[in-house]
Amino acid sequence: MQPSWMLLVIIAMATANPITVTSKNISKGDKNLFVQKFFKATFFQAAMFCANIGMELVSCNNQREFDEVNEYLIKTVPRDELIEYWSAGVKIEPMKFGWMNTGLPVDLPGMWGPGEPNNIGNEECLEFSVKGKTGRLYMNDANCSVRNYFICQNKV
Ligand SMILES: [Ca+2]
């Protein structure tokens, strides 16, 4: 089955029977996190999927929130993998990003990957890259049409 068809089927299923977010997928902190690793989606599809289950794409308004997401994600990433996830970050002006859900600027100095943001290929959306080997979460500007896994959140 093509990924786009799979997404439509899953969205249709979610519409008919809202997904129950279980404790298996959730991190408890200031917010609930739902890490979606079952299928990949564009940034816009990911935002719609989160909204469909009563959540929103993840944002990190300070270093503590970023560290909490990092701490949770590294437990889920095999040591030899690099996995990218969509966040709620979008470009608001050249080389400046904001969180679509809060309207606040992305203010996490030192949390960009090496050489990022570099805007290679119309990169308007912000992804989190988790390297299992380093156990570190980095931010990268990426093309919004790329299909990634993604992370939804809601407040506790
Ligand atoms: Ca980039």
C-alpha cells in the first residue's frame, strides 16, 4: 500500500473511531507526548493528524521542554538509527523560526544540528533529528513536503 493511501485510511479510521492515546505512547511531564512512528507524513498531514486526535505538533518553548522531549525520544531510538520527526516549528522570516501552535519564537540556542538552519531546498519547517548513537536531539530546517514521523502533544 502506498504511504499516502495508508495515511488516508488511517485518518479515515481515526475519524470514524478516534484513536485512544494509551500510556504506551505517552510521556508524562508538563505535557503528554504522542510519538507517531507507525507511518510517515508531510508536515501538513502530520499537523492535521495531531489535530484529529485532539493534539497538536510538539513545541519546546524553553530548554527544559526540549530536554524532556530529548529524554523521552532517546529511549525509543535504536542506537544505530537517525530518525527525524516533525515539530510545530515553521520559518517566519529568513533563518528565524516560530512555533505554529504558540506563536512564540524558537529560542533554543545551540540546539540546531551542525550547520543548521541551512535552507537547502526550500526548507520552511522544523524537524527534530534524533541520533541513537549520540542520544542527542537536534533541530533542522527541512522541506515541509518530506515525509517524517512526528510528535503530537497536549497539555496535562
Ligand atoms: Ca536543513
